[in-house]
Amino acid sequence: MHSDTQHNPHCSEHTHDHEHSTGQPGHTYPQGHDHAPRHGHNHHEHCGHKHHHHGHHGKDGHAHDLEAVDSGTLLVIRPFTGMAGDIMAAGLAGLLGADQQLLDSLVAAIGIPELAPGSFAVAPHMVNEVSGLIGRVSLPHEHAHRTFKDIRAIIRASTLEDPAKDLAEKAFRLIAEAEAAVHGKDIDEVRFHEVGALDSILDICLGAALFTHLAPQRFICGPLPLCDGVIHCAHGQIPAPAPAVLRLLHGVPVRGIPGAGETVTPTGLALLKAFGAEFGPWPAFTLERECLAYGNRVFPDTPNGAIFAFGSQRIAMRRP
């Protein structure tokens, strides 16, 4: 590196590359543009470094002040070891502080007689001496194998809010498309087994209703955890991740974790995609509410669950 100052052994040398903008994110001006900001540069040397002081002025010569303004609410989910429909419902209920009366009213709105009050409850739960929440599902056993057309009719006939209906139908459509691709059928010909059961209808419809109540303006999720293993289902034994899950994972960041079995279920993944999740690291935001939601599956030496956080983002805007 070349310097026009004498080297000082107690200091390192710096060179500064500067990109000049108006303060508007993503908006830079080319040199010579009529609206490019003007910069006055003052130079002084200190400790062997050449420093540049910039006065940033608009065309009128006055400095533009910036102020922080709210850009909206944000939901963050970090699925450290799993994501399933019951985890999603428990976590969203925890963020909302939903009581049993609200949960029962949302479940009743699905409109299936078998989904009685108490079908879904959120309870305290502890894993490795760390407390969190867990969704407890209590349903009658049934052998119904519903098609996507059947489930779509249930959703449309329900008294859920329209946005919740749209999200629930979108989630089931994603699963139907994945299953149709795996089995070589049209989506209306796919007969759901586990996904068409009452618990999956409950998880997806309730999750959609809770997400609608929370109404985040942005949703960010961490990479999904996967591991090898065997899953027991209506088709017999299949490898983990399940074929439909693999199909739904297209374009989704994943990471491997120790253990064996189904860490990501079709319902949990379909809800993430239906809710419009962006996948990435923790964002910069102000955390306001959080909870740890556990799943009902138990993996040896691996806590099954996800971190849920809710807050707001602020961005710097130029004062008029």
C-alpha cells in the first residue's frame, strides 16, 4: 500500500472509497447527474492517516436531516430443530397471547363438528430444563382420506376470515401440487392420507387464522433443519425427508442437524411458504415479543422446536 504520509508503527494505514448518495436506500447518482449531491471535502492528517470530512448537501446547499420511521411489523422464526403445523400454531398463539376462548372460537370457525372445544390447547412445556410452549391436540380417530377438492370445500364453507381462508387453501394447494408431482397425478386426483386427516386440517386452518390475527408485514425464517431417517406413513416406510417435503423444499435454504426422522413436515413447510416467508439470517429489528414453541415429536438428544419473535423495523428517511 502506498501512502503520502510517514509511517507510524502504532497506526495502520487506511484508504477510503466513498459512494455518495442522497440518503435514499438503493438510489445512487452517477457523476455529473443534475441531481447528484455536492460534497465539500476537508482533509487533515492524524496518526499517519489521511481523513476526509464530508459535508453532504442537496442542490439547495442545505444538509438533509434523517429521521427513523417505522417500516412495519416483523415476524421471525428460527427453526433450530424442527417445523411442523403444531409448532407453527403454538408459536403464533404464544406471540398473540391467545387464550383458550380465542383458540376455541377459531377452531369452531373451521366448521367441522369433530373439532370440538379443546381440540387444540397451548400448554407450558419444558425440554432440557428450558421452558416453552407446546400445542396439545385432542381429536377423535378417523379413517377419512380426503381429496384437495374436499378440503377446499371445507375451507370455503368455513367462517374463517377471508385472508385466513386464502392462506389455508394456498397451503393445501402447495401440498397437493407436491403430492401430485410425486405420484404422477392431477392435484384434484390426489387423495390425502395423513395430510387430509383432522389434525392437519386443524393445524393449517388454525395456523392461517392465527397468522391473520398477528398480521406481520414481513416474515423471515431461518434455514430449515433436516436429517436422515425413516418415516412411517400410509404408503409404508419412506426416507426422510419425505418426497413431498423434498418437492416443497425447492428454493428453500436447509441445513443438516444430528438425529434421525422427520424434522420438517409437509404442513409446517406449506404454511411457511403460504405465509410468504423470506429465508435468511436474523434481521435488524426491535424485538417486542418472543416465545419458544416445542413440537410433539421427540428426537433423542435433540429438542424439537423453533424460536418465534415479533417486533418492528425502523428505517432512516430524509425529512422533507
